[in-house]
Amino acid sequence: MRNLQLKVEDSLSDDTKLWRYIDLAKFISLLDSRTLWLARSDTFRDQGEGQFPQEMRVAIEKAYESFTVAEDSPIKGANDFKEYLCKNAYVSCWHKNVDENMVMWELYGRDSNSVAIQTTVGKLKSSISKLDSGGLEFHLKNVQYSRDQDVEGKLNYSAPFFIKRPHFSFEQEARILLSTYSASSPNKDTPPGITVGLDVVEAIEKVLVHPDSHDWFTKVVKSISRKYGLKAPVESGVYGNRF
């Protein structure tokens, strides 16, 4: 077993602000469990998650043509291999911005009974627990927005999970990836997500309440925050549709 500590890409400075837009139930779950949920990549709506760039796909397909694959192997080709990697990649997505973002409210806080939590790269790194895991890597990196055909060269197997199609570039995403890939004992029968311990009191710098929510909801969020010992201020968002 490996003791994995979150490694942060050099381009992400400690003071970079990160946001997650979540509904009230997920907010309460985060505070109550003091864990961060990493979702298996194939549970996301975007079916392009983990897609091999073209040059990488061709190389993998050629490699499998020359392999003698065991009869009981769960991986018999490039498509099987992609599925295997997706079922062993666990992700937590964060939005990089100095301030709240109206588009992110619209997409990920559709219900006005939602919140945005704000942390920084440094606080997230210092507040997240190490993992006693058989995992391969545990990284926080920027997402690259590129078309498959524009990505060249040989990449490691986790790289496709940090590449998204250009029309997602508005998300300004940095993401945590836990890879449980194993060449010696491949397994597709994996859980839909993994939790990792998080000191939420230390990590959360600010809580914003949906800008279109009513006063009673703001009071509820403040009450919940006090109950769980949050020191972060709870404020109403600005960039909503109400005037």
C-alpha cells in the first residue's frame, strides 16, 4: 500500500482561489462527513472524460494488436483499456476564479437553494488527508482545453483526464485526480466514488449563498455553518438574476 499525499502542479500557486458550486444536501454532507467526494470519471455527464488523444489511441491500438491477451483478462483492446482507466480515475472538479461566476451558478447551482464554497490551492493541499491506498497518483492540476487531434506525443495514462474539449474552457477548471490504475491486477468492478478526509474548517475561506435565494435560506446556511463550527463568513452572492 502507498501513502499518497496530494501533489500540486507547479503552475498553481498557493493563493489561487478555487470554488465548488453545490446544492444544500452536498454542502451538509461535506460538513458532516468532513470528507471530499471524488467521483468515478465515467459517472460524469461528459462522455469525453478520459478520451485518448488521436496519436495516443493509435499507439495503444497498435500495441494491443501485438499482445497475446489472456482469455480471462478484462482488457482485450484499446476500448476496454479506456473503460478500465475511466473506472479507476476518481475526480473532484474546482473552478478557478478570484470571484463568483454567474455562469457557474447557472450550470452547477441551478436550484437557488445552493451555495458556493471558496478555498485556495494552499488550504486545500494542507487540509486534505493522505491516502493509504493502492493508488498510482493523487494530483491537483489544471485542465487543458484542446481538441483530440491537437494533442501530440506520448502521454501517461492519467493525462487524458486533464484534457477537455475547447467548448468547456469557460469552466477554468483545476481538478483533483486519484488514479487506482494497476497494470498487474486490472479491475473494472470499482465503486462509483471514493471519499478522502478534509478539514473543512481549515479549508473553507468563504461560503456564498445563491444570489437568487431568499433571506430564509441564507439564515439556514448560516445556522448550519455555525453548527459545524465553520469560521468562514457566509454571504449572499451578487451575480444573480434578481434585481
